[in-house]
Amino acid sequence: MRVLIDTTYLRRAPYSGTAVYLTELIAALDRLADVDVVTASNPARRPPGGGGRTSLANAAADLCWTELTLPRRARRAGAEVIHHPLPAHVHRPRPSPAQVITVHDLAFERRPELFAPAYRRWAHVAHRHAALRADVVICPSETTAADARELWGIAPAKLVVARHGPGQEPLGLPQRAPRSRHFLYIGDAEPRKDLPTLLAAHRTYADAVAEPLPLILAGSPPAEQPHVVVERHPTPARLRQLLGGAVALVHPAVHEGVGLTLLEAMRSGTPVLAAAAAGSVETCGDAARYVRPRDPAQLAVALAEIAADPALQRQLAEQGLARSAMFSWNLAAQAHRDAYAVALAQ
């Protein structure tokens, strides 16, 4: 089958989890003998405008792209399926290619207080509408699929769970540093990631011990605090170094669809300390140390516990490596191929 994948978001946000998803998925699909992938990207799409005229212009560009240009590109390329890696307005008139979307999570529905009201209202209408109109909705976890069924009324027959691979899989085999030297956070300052709880917990931990381990924030989160270092957008090679030298990846997110950084850490043999959000627990199973979401005091205790206990570090690392073996981009590509086949059968 021939599938056209919309890669517009890869251009807009090259450091995002969606960009990793697109890059790794397309490479894995190319390794399948029975899937032919073509890609298309909207050159008229500008970065998010934060409201106002730019946002209106982007909405118009998106609508023109999904309603007119993308279906024409698909027909010209002989594509049988269009895959939108995010919820997008679905072009339905026949004859047209089958339509597949990916819904990574429904955080704005489960935790509405963490999102701007205007975005929340728009996403509730637009994303749900896209999911209802698509032939198949791909979800990276059972957590997200259950949310789509419960909150949006998506028919189970339209839902396909396709678990992601372990983050940026080319990180290769794990190489742990002889001595772990820091805690690590990977991501941005998006409210649902709950960086303030982590910063408060690390401040409490650092005040309580004689030689606190620093916290490295890798990605794009701002922070000015003693013993906290920001590394903006590290390369994959540098990220591997940071993971290899970390006592633990600390992931305080209050809601996750799957958590690519959790998979990256486990694949690298790095212990995981995470808030017990449903998607994170589904991803890590018993291979992580969990704390209550939004509880800086409990997180501070866990930081101190892991830093002082090499045996616990080794246990979590071994469990994480075993857990990460259940995930691969090759398996994800096969699940996507199955989703495309279901869409064609509609």
C-alpha cells in the first residue's frame, strides 16, 4: 500500500516528541516491504501565532492544506491512505484516500486546568471532530485509546494502539558512566509536565544534603535556581551522554500518552523516577520509582533515596532495560501498517 504522511509538524517543531515520532516511524515504515511511504509538508504553515491574526492565518492555511492541497498531492502520488500525525481536519468527499490520524493524548480533556481556555475549547471541538471523521485513530497507548472511547465516543473498531519505540532509537546500546553525577529532566515547561514541582523538590533535596547532585534540564525549559543547569536542545549524542551520567531521569508529568523520554531513559539503562500518571505507569510498568503527582515533598524524598542507594539505581536500570525491550519502532511500524489496512477496509 502507498501512504502519504503529512510532515508539516516536523518542519514547525523539529525538537518535539511529534518530530521524533515522525522521523522514527517513517524510517521504520520504509523498512517494511509492503508499505510505500511518501511525504508532504505545507510550506505556507507559519509557527504558532499565540492568537490574533497569525493564528487565524494559520487556521486558514491548515484548512486549505488538508481540504484541497493534501488530497490532491495524495491522488497525484497514488496514495491510498493519508496519515495525519496529529488530529487534523479530515477531507471526506469520495473518491479520496482513506484518512488516519494519530491522537497522542487527551491531556487537555483530562487536565483542562493546565491549558488556556481558548485552546481547550478549540481542541475539544476540532480534535474530536477529526477523530470522529477519520477512518482510523491511532493511539500510542491503551490509556489514550480508553480516553478517546470514554471522552469522545470513538468506536472501538476505529481505534488502533501502536506503541512508540524507545524515543530516539539510534541512541544505540546503553553506555553508563562509571559514576552518575546528576538528575536529568528532558522536555519543556509545558504545564502538564509540572516542572515547578520538580524544581521545588530539588530545592528541598539540595537544602537537606551536604553535596547535592545537580539537576540538568535538557530541552527548552527556563530555570534559574542553585544546582540547576539548563542545556537547550541537546544533540542525540549529547543526550546520550546526559542519560549515561544520570542517577535518574525525573519525569514529574501529571498526564502522559506514552512518554518518549521514559522509553529513551529505560533503553539507555537510566533509572526512572516518575509521577504516577496513567500513561507513565503503562509505559514503565514496575521498572520505575513512582511518586504522587504534584507532591514536591514526596519527590524530594525520592530524589534523596535514589541518589544515596546504588543498589536501587542498578535495580531500576535493569528493570528498565528489560521493559524497554518490549518497545521498538519496527513493532510500531507494523501496528501502523495494520491501522492503514483497517482504514482501507472501511
